[in-house]
Amino acid sequence: MKMDQKASPPVTALVLSGGGARGAYEAGVALYVADELSLPSGREGGFDILSGTSSGALNCSYLAAHRGSSAAQGLAHYWRHLTPERVFRFGLPELTSLARKLWGQTSNHHSSPVGEGYPHAPIAGLLDTTPLRKDITDLIEWDQIGSHLAAGRLTGLALCATEVCRGRTAIFYQMAQGREIVPAEDPSKVIKRVEVGPDHALASAAVPFLFPAVQVEGTCYVDGGLRQNTPIYPAMRMGADRLLVVSVSESPAVSFARARSSCKINSTPGVFFLLGRTIKSLLNEAIDYELHRIEMFNELLIQGQKLYGEEYLEKINDVTASFRHSRYRQISTCLVRPSRDLEEMARAAYNEAPDEMVPSGIGGALLRKRAAEQLIESELLSYLMFTPRYLSRLVELGFEDARAMRGEIIRVFS
């Protein structure tokens, strides 16, 4: 479809959507591509550009910092061994401060730094994500992202978050010196060139209500999936013309067909059911529509050149350059999405080992006694079930689904 100056050879991008624990599925797809395919790219790991939201932002950050075929193996290992205690805490302090958090009288001050002169402290979440901050700070070699960009082993990295105050999509990106994203005139998006670090990744992954917002230079951010769950836009703006897009949701037709059946599972739905349905709606992606638009523009360009000659594309780009700040071009795409119902997989894993999901301490005891049935009967479970049993199965599913798409992936990237 569209893009800036044409590169040779074509520039490839991995685009990862958000979905909490479902991010393990993306690690499985990346592992298949790294282990089983030799994509025709000059970059290590097969991808020039990485663009992610929420858990996809964490995955992209890891792959950007750790280049080479072993990066995907390390990412899959991380997901397979993740536990709830490494992501969040819900103990006595969180329980005792719950009412104050709801009334805005306290905050997870330790969730992100508070700068002098900032308008307010970071907005609280129900869970304390200090363990996740420590995990990704220690695990990801953030300073290596700039080194890989400078050395030409990577073209760009983009992470999407949502500004709390203005409701805009914020695109944090990092590229090599002399390269930048030139934004279109779109007031719903703000593009910020940064040295990507833990704050930007955690801001992208801050699920509203559950995880605390992350404050970056005085502005609070939450999950980028609220506005841009599958960040194709920044990938194309950074120069990609071949996209491998990984979704962690089923197709809209399947989702709508299952919606009523999930409502019937629980005859007395409570707060977890509503919260799960709300989160799912907020993170609902328009990926099918976006990919359809790309194919539509591809066809317009192809047919236009057949009718009016090769100069057709140049004339179109001359007319639109002043307000688009990028050039139309053909974009090849491939979409990989789960072949199984991730909610059913989460429920099955929970039923096999419920104690894996329950945090230790008083908070865990409360969840076990009061909330277990509500949690398992809501969509929330598949997003928050950071347990080795469930996550390992997601990694394997992502690997197998990518294998089933082998021919399509090779076709797009050949």
C-alpha cells in the first residue's frame, strides 16, 4: 500500500498485537520463523522493523535488543517459565489500599518514577506490577537496541501506548541517526522519537484498571491496544513494505459466534465477567479491516498502472505528498492468528492446576475463595493467566499455526 522511500531489498516488519498473557502465542510464531525459516532479509532474525503494542511491545523490545536466531529462543523460554509472581503482586498492601485506589487517594508510586513538577502521581492500578518492571529491566539489554540500529542490524522499533489525558495514540519509536518517521496530519496520533526503555514498554502494556498507568515525562500512558492494538501504521511509516502480522484474537466472525455462548456459561455474572468483557472490547482489533484496506490500495495501484502506465504511481504520490508525507506503494502482508479458542485453553489449564494462577498470601487466599469461579468464567482469564502450563501451550500453538502458514509466509517474504 503506502510508504516512504523504496528500499532495496524490500524491508520486512514483524507486527505484534497486545493481549496480556496471550503474548506467549507471538513468541511461538517468532520461534518458528527463527528456527524453521530463512527469510530473505539482510537483518539478523529475519526482520528489519519491529512494531508492537502491550505484550507485543514487550516481545518486540526483547527481539530488538537480542538480535540473531537465539533471540526468539530466549523469548520463548521466558514465556514458558513465567509465573504470576513475576508479573504482579496482589497481597495485603494491595488489599488494604484497594478502596483508596478506587477513590484516587493513593497510587502505585513505585510503578514508575514521579518527576519533579509533574501534575500528579502515576494513576493507580488494582495490581502492583513492580515484579514485571524488575523482570524486563533485568532481562532486556535496552542499551543494545541503539547499538543494533547503528550497526545496521535493525532498522526501527516502535511501541504504541495511549495517552490518558488526551486519549491519543502515542507511538514511541527509535531509529538510526538520520532516519525518522514523518507523521501524517492525524490529530489522533502523536509520534515521539525516544531511546526506548522499560517505561515505554510498560506504558504500552499497562492494562487499564488492572495495571497502573506509567508516567513518562509528566504524561500518563496506558495500554496502546485501546487505540491501536495491531500497530501496522508505525511499521509502514518506518519503511516496511512486507508485513508479518500476528494477532492473538480469533477472526471477528468466530468471535461474534462465540460471544453469546460465553455469556451463557455463567448464570450469575459478576465484576470479573464484566471486566473481562470490557477489556476484550477495548482491545478488540480492526486488523481484518486494516489488511483489507492494504489489499484494496494494492489493487488500485496495480490497476492504475495497467491503465495509465508506470507514471500513474508517481503522479498520485506527487499530489498526496504535501499532506501524507509518505509515498504510496504496494505492501505484502501475512496474518497469523490462533487456530484454537484461547479462552477455552485458559480454562482447561486452570482446571488442571488452579493453584498455579493464584498469587501467594492473603490476596491469593481471597481470590481462591471468592473469585475463582468468576475469573474462570470470564474472558479475563486468558489475558491474566501467567502460568507455565498455559503459556507453554500458547508458545506451541503459535509455533504450529506459523508452521501451517509456512507457504504463505514464504510467499510474502520472497
